[in-house]
Amino acid sequence: MNDEKKRNRWFILTIAANGIYLVWRISSTIPWEAGVFQSAAGILLVLAETVTTLGMAELMIGKMKSSDYMIPLPDIPQEMFPDVDVFIATHNESADLLYKTVNACTFMEYPDPEKVHIYICDDGNREAVRSLAERFGIGYLGLAENRHAKSGNYNNALSHTGSPLIATFDADMIPRREFLIRTVPYFFIPDRKIGLVQTPQSFYNQDLFQFHLFSEKDIPNEQDFFSREINVMRNAANAAVYTGSNTVILRAALEEIGGFPYDTVTEDFETSLRMQKAGYITYATTEVLAAGLSTTTVESMISQRIRWARGVIQSIRNTHAVFSRELSLAARISYLNSWLYWWSFLCRMIFIMAPILFALFGFQLVECGFWELLIFWLPSHLAYRVSVGYLSTNIRNVRWSQIIDTILAPWLVIPVFLESVGIHHKTFKVTDKEKKKGKHTSARYLLPHGVLTFLTLLSIFRFARGKYGLALVYSSVILFWLGYNLLALLYAIFFMMGRETRRISDRIDADERAEGWFQKGTRQGHTVDVSETGIALRFSEKVPVESGELFRVEITAENYHALLDARCVYSGQNGFVTATVIPDTETDRRNWFQIIHDREHSLPREIDPWMTVYDEITRNIRMRWKIR
């Protein structure tokens, strides 16, 4: 049996087992005779389980169908490549941050470079950004008093340009050299009405989950699961979404839907939805062709997620996506699941509180016997855990999904509820991604997880006290969920405690040829890792340089070459050297940034299967003790 058939059988088994479990839960376990409040709580718990099950079932079905909807990149003659307008959106990001994105855009390959027209779309009309555009010899489209945030910025750019294709990049998203070559040909597939091509959102810095939990070598970026898995699965329903950057869009499709929409804070999501309603294909690829910055503070991350939640709800309402006959049934179900996803954080809070209410207060939410529960629940739970592994190709597992949802849940429940009942928030705020040294811990973000941890511990002690033998066995399911939730809450506390940032520039693994010039001769070697301000080198023998001494180093990559002035920080007996660096000239600086960023990032792409809960928790305790 090949892997795909085995995976699909597990999916079918899981859907069937969970279906049987839900039928049993709804028909036989709600405590109707326990009073109004306990019955209502029981119904809420069943609804939370139903939402979670339906969401995963839709993803499993999409995964089974997605391989049939993968579109190979066509090979087209060079003369068919059309003009492309490249829009780099900026609001208040610094010129230094923009420099790297603009620089990378100027290096993008194209059969006729004259057909690539790069513009900084500056929602702020800033002189420093205008000067940056002039320095690179690219277009500048400034906009003062913009009332429509990113949509207004892009629509202004549309009115001043005319190429048939448009590539969009956020201010921090750095494209790879081959970005256009690997995306533009999709628009020339016969009988395919492609409206946009979305490449994965990727990040070269550690996200907060990796960094705060000392897991930068063990887990991939939290957003990889959506970009590389879920969005690609939704090609099967033509429900893949535009995520705002790293995208190529057909101008004609944009003009047909009236440009970028205004009445939402997630104009990207709604743009793709409107294109699908107009009969266009929005296609998500798996090939990473650009990388940017993840959020660097808890406050900015939560603000970002609240904006996404509100925006998705706004856009689904604006377009009537769940009920529109202009979309296929599969697409409508997909958008229903997109809406329900934001309610999954309320579900997570219900799953945390349910065993606490029973163990601590005797609040009955489920009416059934122990063996009856095991017969219906255990098979569905075990099948679910196996299937999630197949669903995410080891980008995400059940445990990390619960950890991430637990961290975010207390801060998303209220905004999702308010937006769903029509209390809108339409102010667009650019996510702060500037990295700052130091440790950033906020007691207000730690408080809800601390309270839930205290209640869970109290519930375990109270419920287990005085029980032994069979009584303890019969209590095992409640104790299991209390313990399971406690682990996720412990991770949440570690996360909110933060971690000290000691380095502004992120180090990226890179093996490139290096030649060092020292006062006592030259040495041949290679790079170990690189950053915008530093480098690690390895030579074949100890080099004649001491800490604090100056030397020069030349780095040669396949497409780039940079000469750097370096100051030694450390020199080891084994030829290992670290140094701070400054590019020699502007050309060296531009090439140096490309050597750093025109590559696949070195952060994990899958979860390390050998890391256990024990390893992760003890490492967090050990590292935090050492930091103090």
C-alpha cells in the first residue's frame, strides 16, 4: 500500500470514527436533567467538539483531493513574458528595512529586464523613501492623506501603472532571484483563467513560538502550516487565498472586481475571494520564493491575529461567501471553515474550562459511563492524532496545535465575538516587526494563563485526592484532560515570560567560499553563518588574527560577490573566526544583502520528531535558570 492510499484510509477512518462519536455525544450524553446551566454548558462543549471535528474533516477531504489540483509550472518562450509592475507597499516602515526588499527586487531575473517596473508605494509621502527610490533608480508612488490603508495605496498605484501583471511585496518581504521566472508562466496555461498566484509566506527570523520557547531548532514557523499546507489544500476548492505579499496578480482580474476592496482590514483575503466569485482561479504554490520578518513582540503578534480574525469575518460577510452560488459548494464549505476557525479559540477555552468545572465544582457537562466513554471517544481520539500527522507532513502535530491555540485563545475570543455580532473594527495598523534588544514580558498577557494554570492544578489535586484503585481508573479521562491542558498552559506561561533578545540581526546558515586577508597572510575558507552585521568563518587552520584586530574578507556566492571590512570578535585554534562586518562599497553592500537573503532560510521546515515534552519543558526551565 503506498503512502497516499494509507493516508487516505486513515482520513476516512478518522472522519467515520469522529462522526460516530459526535452522533453519540449529541444523542446520548447531554445532561438534560441536571438543570439549565449544566445542560447549556454541555451543549457548548458538544458544539466546540463539532466545530473542531468539522474543521479537520474539511482539511482531510481537501488533502485527499489536492494532489489532483496541483498545476505544474509551464515552460513558455522568453518572448511571452509580459511587462510586470512590482509594487512594494510601505506605510511607516523604515528606509533601512525597505532597502533590503527594494535591493532584492532589482536582482530578480527576467528574460527582458526592461519589462520589470519596480515601484515603492509609499502611504506616507516620505522624503526618505522617495530618496531611496531615486537611489535605486526605481519608481516612487507617494500618497498623502490615504483613508483606505493598503487598499488605497495599491489602488493609487494601479491608477499610475499599466502592466498586465502585478507582483506585490510587503515592505519586509525579500524575494528570491527567481521569483518572477517561477510565477509568471502560470498565467499562460491554456484553459486556465488564473487570477493570482500566491507563493508561501516564509520568514528568515525566528517567530515568537520558536524564540520564546527555545525551539528555534525543533519546530518550523507557526505560519508554515497555513502557507505550505492549508492554503495549498484549498486549491482543490479554488479557495486558496491571497495573503498580501509574494504574489503575482492579473491586472484584468483586479479591474474586473473593482480593484482592491476597502470595506475590510484584510483586503488581501477579500481580493482573492472576489476574484473567485468572478470566475478566476487563485492558485497557491508550495515553492518558497520570498522571506520576510515575523512579528517580534507578543503585543504586535496578538494585534496582528486580531486584525486577521476581524478581517476574515468582515470579508466573508461582505461577499456572502458561505451562501454565494457564484462559488462552488466546496469553496463555500471552505469559507465556512475559515469563519469557524476563528471560533476555535473559544472552543479551546471551553476545552480548558470543561474538566475544571467538573473536577473543581462538580459541574456535569457529559452524562455517560466510563466504559461507554472509552468505546466512543478513545478510537476517534487516537485516529485523529494519527491523521493530523498525515495532514501536516510533520509541519504541525496535535500537541503543538493545542499549545499555539492555548497561547492565543484568551486574546481572540472577545474580538471574534464582537466582530461576529456586528461591532466592527476597521482601523488598519501596520504590524511592528522592528527587533529590539532586551527582554519584553507583560504581566497582562501572562495573567489569564496563570489563572487557568492555578485552576487546573487545583482541579487535579482536588479530583485525585482520596482516590485509589478502580476509583482512580474511572477518573483517568478527566485527569488526562486536566494534565493535557496543564502542559499546554505551562508552555503558554513560558511563552509569555519572554526571552531576552541579544542580537538585532538574525544569523542565517550559509556555506559560501571565503578568502581572508590578514596582516600575516591570506587564508582560504568558507562561511558558517551570515548576518547583516556579522559573520562566522571556518578556515583550514588557525588564522593569524586576534580579538579586536581588523582584516578583510571576500565572500563569493554563485551569483554574488562582496568585499567586507571585518573586526575579529573571536579566533579559535580550529580556524573558527567570528567578526563584525561592514561592506566596503555600496555595490558590496547590495551583494552582501543578497548573499544573506537570496537563499532558503536555515530554520526548521518540520518538527524534530525526537524532541519530547520532557525535553522541551526541562530545556525551558534550564535555559531560563541560566539566563537569570
